[in-house]
Amino acid sequence: YKRQILDGISFHLKPGETIALVGNNGAGKTTLVKLLCRLYDPTGGRITLDGVDIREFDPTEYRRLLGVIFQDYVTYQAPAWENIWVGDVDADVDRAKIEVAARKSEAHAVIETLSKGYDTILGDWFEGARQLSVGQWQKVGLGRAFFRDAQVMILDEPTAALDVLTEAAVFDHFRQIAQGKTAVLISHRLSTVRMADRILVLQEGKIIEQGSHDVLMHQNGVYAGLFRTQAQNYVMTDALDTADTTS
């Protein structure tokens, strides 16, 4: 049995526009992003760049246009600086630029605590290496996206393992570097997608709503319901934290 992941998806991504894809697990968000990256080709329909089917471009040249961080990013048993530099292996090893990228992803504070700083080998394969937590690895992985000066930035659940305050700082940097670039963002935390020019709400492989945060809240549909539920949970959590602190 073959299930159709995406069904009748159609939208235009304008130069310099930031869009967000939201929806429950299995809605087709990551599949859509992987199709945009041409990690595999659609079984029906087509994706075009300036009117040209992306299958007509050389895959390597096409992917150079993209800076992508997936939720299942790779961890390399290599020095911290190299773990960020691999975001653009065609670039010179510019340690200053690597540090700038690490600061934007909040990884610099982590790397500073390591015994050899940016020269510390990450992971647990080699003697003297340092294994990071999931959240710390995620900051390093995000640094790759900031290091790569791509025309199109794609972030698929890039901050899932980060706390809310760190996530807010990361997306503040993202807003800065995304200016003038085209960006696609996936996040389950709807507070982070408010920055998007347009939000596409996916459900069972279809786009059921789209518009800015304000427009979707005014429509009072699926997105508005999800956003209010999350906002309420954050308020309840904050209240519990305050109660624990003052007790």
C-alpha cells in the first residue's frame, strides 16, 4: 500500500520571502522541504525555479543555492570548527567567520567551555574528545546554516531540543541574516513562526490555510486554535515555575 504524502500542493515562494510550514506530525512538511531540496523527485507535478523544472538543473549546482538544516542533522567526530565549516565545504576555513556563525546559533558559549575551544574534537570516538548534549549538538548544527551564505535558507525543526529563551535568541539572529534572502521554516513552536511573511498550514498532505499570523488569527481556524492552545500552555508552565520558585 502506497500512501500519497502530498496532495495538490501548490504555492509560489517569492524572492526575499519567509514562509513557515506548520501542521501535525505526518502532515507532509519535511517531505515538502526534501522535495524543494531535490533529495528526491515528485511522483507527480513539478517544482520550478523561475519557471524551469528543477530536474533540469545540475543537482550539485542547484543545491549550492540552499542552506539547509534538518531535524536529523549529522554529528561529525571532528573538531568543533570543522563541524560548523562543513556547512559550506567550498568556503575557505575562515575561523573568524566560523565564530560569527557559532555566535548566531548560540554554539559559541558551548564551544568556549571546551578544553581546546574550537579545536576540541566533538563526539566520543577519540581520546580527549567531548560529547555534547542533544541541545548543544543542535546549536552546532545550526551554526552550519548560519555559516553558509545561501540564497535560500531552509530550517526544519532546527530548535526542537532548545529551551524557549535560546530558541528566541536563535530566531532573532535568523531574522537578521534572512533579510533579503528566501527562507522556509518548519517549527512546532508557533511562537517562532510569527516572523514569517506567510504561514502554510498543512493537514494530511494538503494546504488548508495560508496567510500571515495576523490574518490566520483573524480567520480563527486551525492555526488560531493551535496557537492559542500553545500560548495557554506556556502561560500555565510559567505560572507553575513561579509557584515553585516562591514556595
